[in-house]
Amino acid sequence: MRTRWVWRDRCRGRDGAPDDPGRVAWGQWEPAAYWLLYVVAFLAALLHWRAGNDELVVVCVVAVLVSVRFIMRTHRGGAV
């Protein structure tokens, strides 16, 4: 479990301060990437549903559900 926090804070020094203030840790971008996946997949599901393409609707809905799961995991884990 300790390796998880080391991975998220890999650009921080021993005192917890960022080594380079202009550089952002990966753990801060991870939730944003999941939210972007959620929004794009949700809109794609609506678009394909309106177009009548049922197979891609199912694929997009699965992507929405996976992104919601990842969003919930990152918020429970304490990421931004």
C-alpha cells in the first residue's frame, strides 16, 4: 500500500513539498482523465443512440460505467 502513495507523490521531496513547483504529480491528473472519459463516452452514447447504432451504444455505456468506477475509486483513495 505504501507504493501507491509513493507513485502519486513521486515528484515531491521528503518534506512533502513539490521538487519543482511547475510540475504536477500524476495523481492530480488521474481524476481529470477519468472525468474526461466519462463526459466523452456519455456524449458518444447519446450520439450513437440517436443514430440508431446499438452496438456502439453498448460499448460507450460500458466505458461510462468503467469511468464512474474509476472516479469513485480515486475519490475514495484520497486523490484530488
